[in-house]
Amino acid sequence: MIINGLPGDSIYANDRGLLYGDGVFRTLLIRHGKLLHWPQHYNKLQHDCAAIGIICPSIQLLGAELGQLALSDPDAIAKIMITRGPASRGYAPAANPQVTRIISTSGIPDYPDSYAAQGIKVYLCKLRMGHQPRLAGIKHLNRLENVLAAAEWNNPDIAEGILLDQDGYVIEGTRSNLFLVRDGKLFTPDLSKCGVAGLQRERVINYARQQRIICKVTELTLDDLLAADEIFLVNSVIGLWPVRDLHRFSSQHFPVSLQIQEWLNNGSN
Amino acid sequence: MIINGLPGDSIYANDRGLLYGDGVFRTLLIRHGKLLHWPQHYNKLQHDCAAIGIICPSIQLLGAELGQLALSDPDAIAKIMITRGPASRGYAPAANPQVTRIISTSGIPDYPDSYAAQGIKVYLCKLRMGHQPRLAGIKHLNRLENVLAAAEWNNPDIAEGILLDQDGYVIEGTRSNLFLVRDGKLFTPDLSKCGVAGLQRERVINYARQQRIICKVTELTLDDLLAADEIFLVNSVIGLWPVRDLHRFSSQHFPVSLQIQEWLNNGSN
């Protein structure tokens, strides 16, 4: 772990990241010592920092620190957290905060191969996500909804949980973005009121555009989901997992999902 | 600062309080070495811990650690944070987490006497609070809404900002609870969808009951607020501040507010 450029494992207990969740983060893969999709991740990080008024450290600085960890940990999950730094009392941010940057690596989880090939069993979470357009799409540190949702199941056969919003629209997985396939078209939930707009979601949308596959970002109901030909989940650690089993939805054939999975894992964009 | 019983100023950077805002807090006053309303604060802390599934440390343990700080800092603001502790990756909480407790003190801000006596100027925040019934009322560490709201003004004459929810109902101040007085009755916003139910709000409600003043917890619109005879804000640090100036509301007489203020500052309950 590298904290503000130095090896370390702790932060000041008056850091606004702890006090208020006042910061953002990203998770990406290091494979064979190489950061996967780093410039795109950096763009997202910078966008999210700007959305809450934090000045993002430069891509050179963060890239160098990630590169340092990649030397000793060439196959790992890397996590970057940027917070508004230590503070005196009060919610109002200082004019020129000393941003905290925390770069860490951890082992890549050993998921069964069947998750990617034969699909996963998914749980429908009871918690409904609240709407906050000012924070929607951003990967910020206020993640209690995800924590409470992930605490709802403990059956190890269930690999992910799906979240609806307060109006009953499908939004995402607890740690992944969601797509459905119907009649050869892709659909993914609109995230303008809540949810996290992950990089792999963006990559799938861009891939569809390149392949001239119609991909609609729209409101999706649970009925839309259950009537899909295929459902799949994406994030930077898992890649793409087709959904085998969700509520009344069941499927064992995922031709479109597996085509996109192949591209996501091997595509350069 | 005392962290898990030992003097210190830092926490592990993999603490879930930082990663996800997975924790709760309280702020209370120490006056002449005495913790004000400590048993009531502890009840709130314990309630909030339970709401997100954290086992709260005992009142004896936390009280002893606060007492230790009160010896060297007999007039101060004390803050208690309880988090779900350090973690491996993933939103799902461990079965038996090692809870982190952080006890700190800071100086009592030197607010002008006029705030309590002649009232304050208040800003109407543009940010609208999202609804999340599962977290409503709880003083948890996901406070980005408060941060963004408090960043909206920097006029030092403005002492607090008022927040409405996504439906336009009045909820609270950025760091205080709100009451209005009309025709001798008290009204305070319902906090079942969002907001923080502070201890001083509870004390005012209890005081009204004892005094047989009608106090309604209800939905309040901005029009209700602007048509009030008096508006006041409460929290454990400021006590009670009447509102002198808010949007189109203006007042210089606060007989009911000042009566409640007197009791809040000197009442034993």
C-alpha cells in the first residue's frame, strides 16, 4: 500500500474520507505487471473527483505509484482512493484541501471458471436504492447501500445481488453493472438518479456502437429483466458474468453475452 | 484522540469506515469535565449501530475513554466514531467484525453570542436530499450530501443551510435539526425518509410533551416554514439558534424559541 507516495498502512483519523465518505475510488486489474485500461480508469477517476469538487492527482503521479506496486504484485487487484484529506471540524470543504491518495493491491479472487462460462445465480436485493442525481454515476465512498444490500444473503451459491431503485426500476448489481439482451439489442439501466457508472459498462456501450449493435440506456423494470433473452453483469475484476438464475429468470444459453465477454477480456479499448 | 483504547491519530487504511462510510458517529459537549447528556447520546449511538448491524461497544468502555479525554480537555466537543473495522475486499460485512472506536476532542467554536440571542441568517440549499428509509434518521458516515450542501455558500454571515428533500419537503439544517413555531404549537420534519434524528431534537420533543405544548412530527413544506411565527435550529454543539433571516422569512422576536433554548441549556433531561 502506498499512501501519499510513501509505503504505509494507515491514514489520519481526521481524514474526510473517514469522517464523511468524502472521496472517490476505482478498482482495476494488474495482469502480468500491466495496468488494464488505466487511462480510461484515470478519466473516470478525474471525472468523479470533479463531480464532488476534488482536484485529482495527475495521471503521471498515480500511474507511477500503481506501477511501483505492480512490480511486486504483477497479478492483482489495484484500488485507488482519493479523499479530500484531513480536516478540522465541519462539513464545508476547505478552499485548498491536501488531498489524500491511497493506492493498494490485493489478490485476485479465485472465482469458479463456471461463473464466466455457465453463468451465475443472482439474488434480488430487498433494499431499494435512493435517488440522488448529484451523486449518481459516481464511484464515491458513501457505500452503505451496497453494504446493506450485500448483507442480505449469505448463500455462497449466490455470486451477486441485483438492486432496484425506490421506484422499482432495475439499476445494477451490488458491485457490477447490468445489461440485458433482447431480440439482439442491448439495454442497460439509466444511471442519472442512482448507481455507479463503471468503466466496463462504458466499454460495452462503446463496443456495441462499433459493432452497430443497438444499445439503449433506459429505464428497465423487473419485468423487462425477467423477459430478457440474456442478462449479464460486468465489472473490472470479474469481467463479464452471464446470469443463469435470477428470481423467475433462468437461462443456459448466452451467445451475445459470451461474444461481448470475449471482446471485453481481449479487446484493447 | 483515543483509538481502540490507545492514544493515536491514525486508523488502518482498509477500515470499512473509510472504504464505505460503514459506521456511525456522535458529537457531544464536555463542559467543566462533564459529558453532557451522555447516557442519551449512548442510546442513540447504540440504536444507530444496530440499524446497520454493528455491535456497539459498552457504555462503560466508551464512557471511560471519553472521561480520560475530558480530564485533559474539560471544555470541548467530543466526537465518537464506531466503524465496522478493518476488512478484506467486498461489501458484505464479516460475521464477527473487529469494530473500530475513535474518540476525539476538539475546541468549542467561538460563535458570536448574537447567534443564540438575536438569531442567525440561514441559506436555503439547492441540493435536495435523497430518500433512503433504511438509513433515515441514522447518524452514519455517508455524509456527502451534507458536504455538497455546506459547499454551496461561503458568506460568513450565513450560519447554517436548510435542506429540502427530493419532493421539496423541509428536512433539516446541514448539521442541525429544525423546528417551527406557529400559533403556539411546535412542528418538526418527519425523518422517516431522510435526515438525521439528533438528540437535541428528541429533547425538544420530550420537553414539549412535558410542558403540554403540542409538537407535531410531520411533513413540512417551504411555505409552512415561511409562514411560521418562529423557526429554530438545534444540535448538541450550538444548543438552539433562532432563525432571523431565511429566504423570504424574517423575524426578530423568538419568545418560544428562547424559552426552549433556556431549558435545553439548563435542563437536566
